[in-house]
Amino acid sequence: MTMQQFTAWLGRFDADKDGKISRQELADAVRGAGGRFAWWKCRQGLRSADSDGSGYIDANEIGNLVEFAQKHLGVKIVGF
């Protein structure tokens, strides 16, 4: 998966279309990908990616989420 594909895939779960991913939206994405323990993974992912402490992952923090996903979820993002 490319970074552009990952961003587009994640954007499909942005339910309120505010350009940010909430904990619930991230859990929906993990669940939608067939992931187990979505609540735990999204909590850890949000904690790891949310560098400004807003409770959301915004465009500036997507790279942090990619690093988490590659390290802990086995997701492969090429060109990152």
C-alpha cells in the first residue's frame, strides 16, 4: 500500500468529514480491516500518533500513525 492509498483508506472512516481521525473512527478502521482488539489497537495508535494531545489524528500526525501501524499492526506502507 502506498502512503496515498493509506491516507485515502483512512479518510473513508472520517465519519464527520472534519479531516481528523478520532479514537472511534480509528477503531472502525481497524475493525474494518479485520483487526482484532480494535479498542486496544486504536488506543495505542492514538496515543502514539497524537503528538499534540488533541485526541485526534490530523494530517500532520499521519506519519506517526503509519510508523505505529508498520511496527505494531504489520501494515506495509511503501514510499514512506
